[in-house]
Amino acid sequence: MLYKLKVKAVENLKTKDKPYKVSDGGGLNLLLSKAGSKTWVYAYRFQGIQKTLTIGNFPGISLKEAREIHQKAREALNSGVDPGAKKTAAEEEPPLTFGALAEGFFKELSSRVKASSIEQTRRPLDLYLLPALEGEDAARIRPFDISSILEGLKAKGLYNTARRALALTRRIVNYGFSLGLADKGLNDFTRGLDVKTPPPSGYSFLSDPAELGKLLLAIDDYSGRSPFIGKALKLLPLVFVRPGELASAAWEDVDLQAGLWTIPGDKMKMGRTHLVPLSRQAADIFSELLPKSGCGEYVFPAVKKPGQHIHKTSLTDALRHAGYTSAQQTPHGFRKTASTLLNERGYNYDWIERQLAHIDGGKVRGLYNKALYLDGRREMMQWWADYLDSLKEEALKR
């Protein structure tokens, strides 16, 4: 008989909003799921009853192989035998899908890891890996299939997420090897892959008040893997220190009664102690955190690493998950945002520069004073916090 499909056409078939099928003729069809899996089936009638024989997944079962199995099934049918009652080799041992392999890995992992940890570890799988690979024959996956997923994450600025997705994929592959699946065609489809963060190309920042208001609302709505990361991200625009200085904030340096955060010189880029007056809004965030982390050293402890604080890159990841790319806003960019808008509103240039911990030898004539312009900076920081609140209120009205 004459068949309709071509190999290249089958390879290039795209998913749609709902499952659909394409016919190769004679009852041989290729079914495409929403997840992207492609399954060969033979639709036929036996003794007046409509039946379906599942042949296997493409590319595990090639177009040529599907036609051969289809032809044998037709011959059986013409001989009065139900082809569905005859087990093909593909049916006796169906291909192991990536989704099934991943679920096996997590079933084994759940026997020795807490459920809360499982949930966090699964995130890259559920959000990025399974939508593309769930129904794919694990033995047919190649490094390119994984790299395309990683490139998509990198394009959104989610470099840490891409690294976690790659690391999880490696663990799933190694689990498959531990089961002896290398003898059944499983290959290391993470071979040669890596995720490297590109060198910084400046610190992107928003300076349009309306757009800044939307960003602040997105930060308020952020719900991530750690409550401390969300609070740190919410505090960052209010204090506009460097991300690393905020991430490593210690309770011994915070005086809520005085409304002052003293950052020791060994944590500062210039090696000099820096004073950060706390607005009412900033002090409220510290107060909210006190019952949660006040018994420890750090304001923003790392949940999974006792005795350590969150990493500054967590703030970058949080911004990306809040929907903002590296071309729109970076954690460090909040310093530029504050500097730009405060200068536009006529605030004292020296107050702004001192609050940014910028040292101008000519301005202070070589004399360093950590409390320089402190009263003026207190006033400025409270105005800034109130201003940010007003931007959020305006954004809510739009």
C-alpha cells in the first residue's frame, strides 16, 4: 500500500493545545500529546468491533519500523486473527520514558529525604523538564534535548535554575545507570553540558516611577523556596545597599530601637563601617523577621545550610521568578534606581552618595566619618520609603 508520511515531516510535527493525530494510511496513525510525545497506533475493526493497537513511541519506533509492525498486524487481521492479541516486541517491553525514570528516582529518594525537601528538589523537573520530556524514550534523549531547555532558562536570566535543572537531570540519569539501564540503551544525555553565568554587562535598573511601582508589587507577591529570600528582596529597595551586604546582615549589627543598621567594614566594598538609617517600613521588616531568625546569627539564614546566610545570587533568582529579566532590573540596580530618582527630586547629592557608601575624598577633604550627614539621611530614607509605598498604591489603581 502507499503510505502518506515522510520521516522529516514526522520529526518536525509540533504540539498543539490539545492532542491530535496524523494518518499514514491503512489505519496507521501517529498520536501527538500536549506534552510532545508521539505514539504510533493502528486503528482497525475485528468482528465488527473498533479496536486500537498501540505500536510504540517515535523515535523509539521509527517510521519504517512502525510500518513493518503495521503490515504484520494487517496480515494477521486478514487471516482472521486479532492483531491486538499478538504481543509485539515493542509491547512486551515498552520503552522507559523519561517521566517514568524520574518518578522512579523520586520514589527512591522519598525513602530517605523529607517531603519538604522533595518538593523543592522537584521544582525544575515539574516546571521545565517534564513538560518537554515526560513521554520521551529515555534511551533516545540526547544532550541537545537538555541543552535546549537550559538555553530557554538562560534566556530568561534563570541561570541558577538552569544549573539546578542540569544537576537534577544528572541525578536521574545516574539513577538509571544504577538500575543497569545502560545495557538497554540509556546514555548520559547530560554529557558535556554546563551552565556558565555570563560576565556582568552593567546593572540594569528601572527609573520610571510607574514601572517601579509594578516591580514593587511583584516583589510583594513573590513566593519562593525560602521566606527569608522574599523578605530580603522586599527590604533591598528600601535600603539600597549592595546585595552581598544585605544577604550577610547579622542581628548583632541591627539596633531596632535606634532605627539603625551598622554594617562592619569587613563586609563593605571599601572596607569602612557604614550606617544605614532604617525607615519605619524597613524596621517593620526586620521586626517581622526577629521571631523567625533572631535566635541565630544572621537576619536571612540559609534554610538548608545551618549557620550560613542566603547567597546574594538568591536575590537575582527571586527577581527572575518575579518576572523580571536581567535586562530590566538587577538587585544591584536598586542602588541606581534610588540614586537616579532621589537626585531627580533634588535631594542633597552628598546625602545620596554617603548613603550609597561612595567616598569622595574631595568632598570630605580626606576625613572619613561613618555618621556623616546622618540626620539628613534619616529624613531622606523615610521619604524614600513613603515614596515607594505611594508608587505601589498608584500601580494598584492602574
